[in-house]
Amino acid sequence: MSLEAVVPAFIILIASLSFHEAAHAWAADRLGDPTARMLGRLTLNPLAHIDWIGTVLFPLVGMLSGLPLIGWAKPVPVDTRNLRAPRRDFALVALAGPVSNILLALVAAVLLKAQGGLVPDEGQTLVTITLYTAVFMNTLLAVFNMLPVPPLDGGNVLAGIVPESVARLIDQMRPYGFFLLYALLLLGVLDMFVWPVQQVLGSWLV
């Protein structure tokens, strides 16, 4: 990816991740746990959510070099003891992140269509490219985060809907989640699931 393309893509990524994490904090607060709000995480300010390695360094290196690096933001703290129905509500808190990215993608898609959409074989304006990047980035974040692997949101959602004995097994996988994700990435398994779903969703929106 060229430097000219990296700058808007990186800005959109930071904004999208901040919205994603703020959605987790908002959902937790609404469901009875004020921990994230009290720690200043119920905000769209990126400084409250970015991890300098996972949110800044890894994505920039990945964008500029094409290396398969998986980034992350600072996880929103949730005290499940404050939730009314801990397993169900924690799953809803996890689901709020990907849902927020779908909403952002939908808004960007509507604005893109209002601009006339993508016109094949014609030069695209900066606004059009930015809006398309927002659709692409947010659908990708939503689909990737819904993979049923802890610590991703999909793993937390899955743990909230399966029997408790299975949920305990999922929770035991949590310390090894990133190793598993990299193994799936390097083996090409993620390409078989993430990209096809993202392309269908993104194409439908734009």
C-alpha cells in the first residue's frame, strides 16, 4: 500500500477501533457495569483506546509492508459481577463492538451512494475513496472480530450462548488465542472465511 493510501486508511482504522471500543463500554454501562465509564473508556477519544503497539505500530507496518500482522486495541474492562445476567450480558457487550462497525459501514455506504458511488474506469475523488475505505475497513473489522476465537468478540459471544461446560473450555483457550489466530492466518484458514464474507457484505453495502 502506498503512503498516500496508508494515511487515510490508518486514520479510518483508528476512528473505527475507537468507535468499536466505545461501543463495548457503552453496552457494559447500559447493562449495569460502570467500570469502563469510570475509567474514561466511554469516549470516542482515540487516546483512551489505542495500544501503541497493537493499534499503531503493527497496523502501520502491516499496511506499508504487506506483512500479515494482527493488531489490537486496549480491551475494555468489564466486571461481570455487576452485570444483571453475567454470561448473557457479557456476550451482548462483546457483540456491541462488531455491530458498531456494521453501523459505521452502513453510514459510510449511504454517504458513498449519495456521492454517486464508485464509478468504474473513472478517477475517484478523495471523499469517495475515503468512504469506500470506511466501508471496507469496518466490514473487515466486524467479520474478523466475530471469529469464534477468544479473545476476539466472537469467542466471547460464543461463550455466552453455549453450555457452561463448553464456555469454560473456550475460556481456557483465551491465553493462547493470538497464537491460534496467527496459526490460522499463516495456514490460510482465515482467508477462506474472513475475506469471502467481508467481500459479500462490502459488495452488498456499496
